Amino acid sequence: VDETPGLFVPLELKPTGQSQRTLVDSCAHLQKRGINGIPVWRLAEDAGYSLAEAAKALNVKTVFVGSSKRNLFWRMVKGRTLKRLAELLPEDSHLLVVG
């Protein structure tokens, strides 16, 4: 999920080339272990809400969250995102944070 404040919506509403490669590589990594990954890219003002809604719509049992970003801003956003996702995720779903 790319979380963007409402005033700063990018002109191009699609994942970057790097994001696309990351999604493909992640799904391939999971497939080798017998897990079917569903890549989801969303642009949202509230990443936690957006992820929870995607999980509900796709009826997934586990949501994996991770990032390569380690700066102060990312830690702040990640904390808020994870809190919101944990609150809104269906009770029968699991949240796995990798990082």
C-alpha cells in the first residue's frame, strides 16, 4: 500500500517498476513454499483500513506486512498502519509482520 495524503495524489496511479518486481518476487518466494500469495497494490489515505478491506474482500487468512524502508517517518506510519490493520482485520485472519 502506498499511503498518500489526499492533497498529494501522484499523477500516475500504478505501482512503480520496483513495486511490481517486489510483488512478483514475493509471490514466487511464497509459491516455492506451497503458499498462494495474492499481490495487492493500493493507493490510500489510510493504509491500515485499505489493507483490512482488501483482506475482507479476498477472504484471506493471513496478511503479511513488511517494508525495506527504515527511516523515522516510515516507523511512524508503520505503527499507525499496523494498529489500524489489527483493529479492522477480520477475527479469523492473522497478521504477520516481517521486517
